[in-house]
Amino acid sequence: MNIKIQDINFSIKEELKAFVEKKVNKLGHFMSDLNDATVVLTVTKPESKENKKARITLEVPGPDLFSEKTADSFEEAVTKACEALEPQLARLKDQRSGK
């Protein structure tokens, strides 16, 4: 799976990039035909808590899957966004298998 990571209003560090890639690659276990993933990391309102936003879009055959979460850290936001995509992937897999 090709993973494109965009950083908005900050510069991404290699550790965070590796974390994002690891988390998003785990979603590939749900479906073998995940084509591409786009992850957009944004800092919003730098003066407030929970100002790190992660938006993940998965390109799959048919409509794309999408999740967006905000948290205190990018790691937490990415984890929450991936957790929100898991049931979407499971439903799509069930629909394709005819359950």
C-alpha cells in the first residue's frame, strides 16, 4: 500500500512518520486490495489542548473510506482514526463476501 503523509502547520519528524506508516499498514490486514492511503496531519489552534488532527483516507475499490480524529498528540489522533476505520473495513469486507 502506498501511504502519502502531508504535514500542515508543522514539520513532521521521522519517528512520527514511521509511527503513522506502521499504524496505517496494519489496516492492510483487513483487506488485501487497499490501494493508497492519504494521511493529513494538522496543528489547529496552537494555544489549545487537543489541537492535533489526523485525517486518513483509504482508497479502495468503490467509495473511499475516511476518518478524522483530534487529540492531544498526533500518535493518539492517528491511533483513534485507524480504530475508526477498522469497523468500516470490516463492514466492506462483509459486504463483498455476501454476509
